[in-house]
Amino acid sequence: MKYKACLFDLDGVLVDTAVYHFQAWKILGKHFNFELSHEQNEELKGISRVESLDKILHWAHFQATQEQKGRWLKEKNETYLELISHMNPSEILPGVISFLDQLKEQGYLIALGSASKNAGIILEKTGLTTWFNAIIDGNVVTKSKPDPEVFLKGAEALGCPATACIVFEDAQAGIDAAKAGGMKVVGVGSPTILRGADKVISSFTELQVSELLLL
Ligand code: BG6
Ligand code: MG
């Protein structure tokens, strides 16, 4: 087999939690009179909570103290946890289960490569946990995407060389991370936004596992 493993980002690839992150940051922005735009939110995809707050404060031209930052990070996460508390399997994005099914049937290994520290909770709530041979999330990585660490750790956990891995990503930082790790990457989203992917799909309903061999 040309490829042995698929590594999935979580937010925006398997489930649409990007909308909850957006809402939670928007609510937090009220503390410093900042209205987050959709374009700015796009830049927050794939990057850690701490880096996201730093970017937002920069856009807001707000000089925050360490104490404020710590408090706001906690507050943003509490809002986010409240928003995701009602998640269930119906929020798995279209075509994902059928695609994972095909991968398992054809003997591919499957790993998660997410920047989120809440990945475990989301996988449990949506019933996705059992699909994964390895889970690498924001609790085990030290460097954020576009650094390839999260995907290299995933490949290592699966015992696969990077060249045998295909990454699925909705964020530019994630596509850059996969490429930096020497992996193939399928972008999930719009080809006008995502640059450098080997292929871009708008949904998993458009992709058959057999097509991966063309990458
Ligand atoms: C990524 C999201 O998956 O996880 C980012 O795309 C988010 O928007 C990051 O900031 C960290 O998530 P969390 O759940 O640890 O705050
Ligand atoms: Mg994502």
C-alpha cells in the first residue's frame, strides 16, 4: 500500500467546532471592545489557545497584563466548554463516518493531530474515540502548527514514516505543518483560502479512499 496512515485534525475537519471557538472568542472580546471578524477567525484556526489570545489582543491594540491574560484564557475556555457541552454524534461532519469506515476496511491506521486541549471531550461526546489508533492533542504537543510536531508525533505513535501518512486539515497552519513534516495533505475547505495542499475537498462526501492513491 502506497500510504499506511491518515492523520486527522479535529476542529473543522471531523466536527464543526470552529463556530464554537468563534462564538467564545467573540464573547471574550467584549472585555476589550473587540469584534472578531470571520476573516480574523480564519487565522485562528489550528493555532493554540494562548497564541489565539495573543493575536486577538494584537488586533485589538490592547496591552493586557499576565494576570488578565490568564483570567481570559480560563474564561474563554469555560464559555467554549459550555458551548460544546451539548455536542453529540449528529455534529460529525457529512461523509466523515463513511470515510473512516472505508479506511478501516482497507487497513489504514488512523490518528488524531489536533492543537486542542479539549479534543478528548469532543471525541467522547461525538462517539469518535474508538476510531483512533493514536490521539495526539494540545495536551501533548509543545509547539503549535505550523510546526510539524503534532503530525510527526502521530506518525511515530502509529509506527509509520512521514512519507506514508496523509493529513486532513482545514487550517492553513495545519497544511503548512503537514508539508513541513514531509506528508501529503488534503485540505478540507475552500481552494481559494487553502494554499499548498495536494488536494482540496469541500466535504468528505466528495472523496473515496481509493482516490488517495492519486496523491
Ligand atoms: C484548534 C482550533 O483545533 O484548537 C483552534 O482550530 C483552537 O481554533 C485550538 O484555538 C486550541 O483549542 P482549545 O480547545 O485547546 O482551546
Ligand atoms: Mg482545524
